[in-house]
Amino acid sequence: MKVLLVFAHPEPRSLNGALRDVAVKELQAQGHEVRVSDLYADGWKSEIDRADFPSLAADARLMPVAASRNAFGTDTLTDDVKAEIEKLLWADVLILQFPLWWFSMPAILKGWVDRVFAFGFAYGVGEHSDKRWGDRYGEGTLVGKRAMLIVTAGGWEAHYASRGVNGPIDDLLFPINHGILYYPGYDVLPPFVTYSVDRLDEAGFEPVAESLRARMRTLETTPPIPYRRQNGGDYHIPSMQLRPELGEAVAAGFALHVQDETAAG
Ligand code: FAD
């Protein structure tokens, strides 16, 4: 398989840097082709601004959605963004790797998503009408490909459990896993999360590395998170409300959008 790892840490000698090297080495040992986008090393520009749309007239009001749509449609996105889109189309698997910063991804990685996931590419795809709300959540440009997160967190695992004070990790990562990755079509694998990392020592590193190697060996076979497909019949169109007879076991929250056992299949 072809794997793109997007890496967001400013220090190559960091724990994240060491885990990236472990992942890349194991993937290559398995015969996969790997490319890495190292955002800090590459000096990735993280904010959307006028410079992203060179074809926009100097006196024109910048409307980011319209500008993105036009630039993607006319192939006038900037070269750095085009290169990342080309890598996403090349890769069978996308891995986003980052330290959890303020319960989310570092700004540079959010900026990669903001700029690379262009209108017509990652959103605004497919028919939008009272019968369909586009190709998204299980359909879209990146359908058939897999994605997963590699995340390190300073907090304890218990603090991210279902009753933990930080909130469940699956909820915290839902905007990324569901909103960013599932949205344009990826099958999203369960994340690889390492907790309490600020206390990690050399002895603690090897078991983490070995678990990561195991996840890299099963990239092709790990079942994805069974998110509900938008156009699979579970949602009323166009309100996009989950049908009332579904999700009774959870009642509310992000977990509604994961098939429950009775509905899975
Ligand atoms: P590093 O600091 O590089 O290393 C961590 C430890 O691993 C060190 O003790 C290092 O010696 C050790 N280590 C062991 N083996 C190796 C090896 N082979 N190579 C390198 N190091 C090794 N945490 C949360 O849980 N929730 C948050 O919301 C959150 N917000 C944050 C916001 C900010 C702005 C910052 C700076 C931190 C935040 N944290 C949070 C903590 C953060 O998630 C961790 O600091 C981060 O995940 C650690 O990853 P790192 O790669 O920077 O580790």
C-alpha cells in the first residue's frame, strides 16, 4: 500500500519524532511505500489568506469558500496545496500524527486541513438537493481509502475514559475522525493514542513502540470505526437528523453517529 504520514511536531528528537520513525520503519518493512509531510520542517503555511488564491482580483472581497471552489475548479490553488492534494490522491492510507494540544491538533495541522481540504475536493462534492446532501460521510473523493490518527497525550488514560474529567477520547477526536476524515470518504481506523507521555522514560518507550508496530502491521485489516453513512438510509434527508428509531441505546452525543450493535452489519 501507499501510505502518507502527515507529521506535526516541531522537534525531530521528540517522542513524536521517535514514534514517527518507528511507524515509517515498520511500514517499509511490510513493503509499503511511505511518504511523509513534515509540516514544521517544511515551513507549512497554516493560515488561509489572500495569498492562497493568486487568481483573486486585488480589489475583490475574499470569501474563502467561493475562492476555494474557484481555485480548485480552475486549478489555481498554490503549489504547496496542490502537492498535498496529489499526495492524498496517491495514498491508500493517510496517517495524521500529532501531540494533543489543548484537546485538539496543533494549529499547523489544522491549517494543513483548512488549506488542503479544498471545496470540490474534500467538501462541496456531489449533488446537493432536497434528495441528497452531497457525497460526504462515507462517500466523497477519498472513498475507498483508510485513515488513522497517531496521538500522544500528557493526560492519564483514566482521565479520558467515558466518565473521565477530560471527556472521552473518542468524543474529543470525533471532530477530526468524523468531521475531517470520514467527511470526504475515508474509512477511519481506531486511533493509536499514548497517554501520560510526559512521564515516559526509555523503558516505557519500547512497549509503546511495539504496540505501534503492531498497528502498522494491521493497517489493511483493522476494522474501521462503523460510522453511519449519510446516504445509507439512517438519516432523514434533507434535515440530516438520525431517524428516531435509531441510536436509542445512546440517546445523544457523538456516539449516535456510530452504528450500534443491533444496526451494524
Ligand atoms: P516529548 O516532550 O518529546 O517527550 C515526552 C517524554 O517521552 C520525555 O520524557 C522523553 O524523554 C520521553 N521519551 C521516551 N523515549 C523517548 C524517545 N525514544 N525519544 C524521545 N523521547 C522519549 N496533554 C493532554 O493530555 N491534553 C491537552 O489538551 C494538552 N494540551 C497541551 C497543549 C500544549 C500547548 C502543550 C505544549 C502540551 C499539551 N499537552 C496536553 C501535553 C502534550 O500532549 C504532550 O506534551 C505531548 O503529547 C508529548 O509529546 P512530545 O512528542 O512533545 O514528547
